[in-house]
Amino acid sequence: TMTIHSEEHIVDVHVRSGVYSSDTIFDYTHGYIATRLFSRNACFIMKIKKEYIPELQEIGHLAFERQTMKDMYSPNNVWAQFQTGNSRLGNVKDWILYGKHIEKLCTGLPLYQ
């Protein structure tokens, strides 16, 4: 499921698929995406690159297309491959940078950038 909070410039994406379940937050105000993979009990954070990540309004449009057509023919499909490396727990400095929504999603979990 996808929830778009236009006034806060936030998109919440919840994938419920057993071992592949995850929650993702697109925080356009702070410019970061955070994905919490439940099977790994970890949070992956990456910077939003405008050339690869659709704008907030475009995500809403793509979600509407997906819902009505059940198939998305768009060059704006977003795929990310995460490679584990060094992790650390977030601190106050991180949460100021990433924002309160990502802090809520990732507090207490190892962070991978």
C-alpha cells in the first residue's frame, strides 16, 4: 500500500509479502529514502537523486496508473539494490539530517547508507 502525505512531502510504502515485507519512506523535504527490511531487521538509507526518483506528484500519478491499469508502462520504475556493509546505530545528528519520519522508522536498527 502507498500513502502520500502531500502537505509533509512524505510517501509511505508498505509491502506485505511474508519474508520480503518492508516499509519505505520517501522524505522529499530532507531528500532521503529509508527502507526497513523486516527479514534483516535493518534500515537502508539513500539520498534521493532527482534524475532517478520520481517527484512527489509523479509518484501519485504512477500509483493511480498502477491501480487502474494493473500494469505500469513507465520509464520511472525505481529499483534499488542494497549491499550490506558497515552499519551503525543512528544518533541525534543522523535524525536531524534524515528527519523525524525516518527516525521513527529506523530507531534502534542498524543503519546502512
